[in-house]
Amino acid sequence: MPLVPGPDLTGKVALVTGASSGIGRAIAITLGQAGADVALNYARQSGPAESAAAEIRKAGRKAMLLQADVSDQAAVETMVSEMVKELGGVDIFISSAAYSDREPFHSANMAGFRKTIEVSLFGAYYCLRACTNQMLKQARGGAIVITSSPHGKIAFPNAMAYNIAKAGLDQMARSAATELLEHKIRVNVLYPGWTDTPGERKFFTEETIKIAGAKLPAGRLATSEEVAHAALFLVDPRSEYVNGTTLEIEGGLALPWWSKRDEGDF
């Protein structure tokens, strides 16, 4: 029996936001290794973004760095314009940029509360809008993946702004998928479970991550690379019948895994 080849993105051009670390970085590298030319957006960390670009170039593909605050609509539109000028278009857009502060809503610093929503929700919208308009001009379809989170449906305490942003992303993606059906532009949502990224260190110590991760049904946190492979599936041209859906990468968290544990585990 012949082996089924892996996804082939040769000739595709992708934009990945939040590509300097964590899930965004892993997705950018994975797309490049699958044959796409990749534009890597980052806000501040140029070093890690450049190292990711180097991995893509090592795979024989083009990579360009685009520094921009995605919460600035004008900056986003300039970024997409520069990408098109350099790489020739946009066929794939992955929204991965995010920001989050964790505080009780009634005493939250309003600057951080607003920034969480502006980056995580409006930033994704501005990029979605700009990339969609370019895809419509090209008239050759496209694939969009919005990285959301279980925060979109679970009201985690002390994370109201992030919960709002992720819930908004879910409806944003479904609305876009509905409007873009006739243009052959697919929009799907990616739901990573608890993933081992540098961003988690903002909220948890290494010890907490190790102990809590061991209690998850998979016995550990997800890796960014595992999430990236799920994103690759969603943008694979062979997945053209996958549209307007949510792919959860959570290691069985939604299963009744707690029913398998001994009483002493609780």
C-alpha cells in the first residue's frame, strides 16, 4: 500500500501572527517545512522570530519578519501590504497573537483589561479583515485558522477579559466562515488545551506546571508542535471540506477522565 504523503503547501504564502514564541512560532516553522513561504509577525521579540525564520529558510522556503502591534489597524494593513509586495499574496492566515492579564474583574487594571481585548480580539479581527480583503482580490480561495481557547466557553476566574476575547473569536470565526463560503475561503478555529509555552510562565511557576500537568488525562501539557500539526491539518488543501468548525487539541480533557481516578487523587 503506498504511503499517504504529508501536506504539501508548495506555492502557498502564509501569515502567522504571534510567531516569535510558543504556538505561533511552532506553526510558522511547521508551515514552512510543509512548503509555504511564511511571513512572521511579532510585537517585540525579534531574536526568537528571526530564529524561527532561519528554520523556515533552512527548509528552502522564504521567510520575512513583520514587526507590528496587531491591535493597531493601520499597522496591520501596512503589514499585510508589505507581505503581499514581498511574497506575492496571502493564501493562509493563522491568528495566534494574544495578550492576557489575570486579575479579578472588579479591581482589574483597566489598561491591561483593554489591552487583553484589543490584542486578543480586535487584533485578530484586523488581521482577518486585511487578509480576507487580499484573498478576495486574488480570487483563489484561502484558509484561515483562528487560535482560540477553552476560555471561550469556560469562565475561568480572574480572566474575564481573556474569556471575553476568546468567546468573541469563536463567533467572529463562524461569522466569517459563513460570509466567505461562496469565495472558497475556509475559516476554522483551533482550541489548544493547556500548552507548554513561555507565556504560561507569566501565570505559573515551573513546579506548578509540572504538578498540574501530571494530573491532566494525558499526564502532561501539550507541546506547541502538537498544536502546530493540528493547524497544518486545517490549512492542508486536502481538508477543503473542513470549514466553520473547531478542532480541540486537549489530550482528552473533555472526557470523564476524573471518573477513572482513585478517591485519594482528589
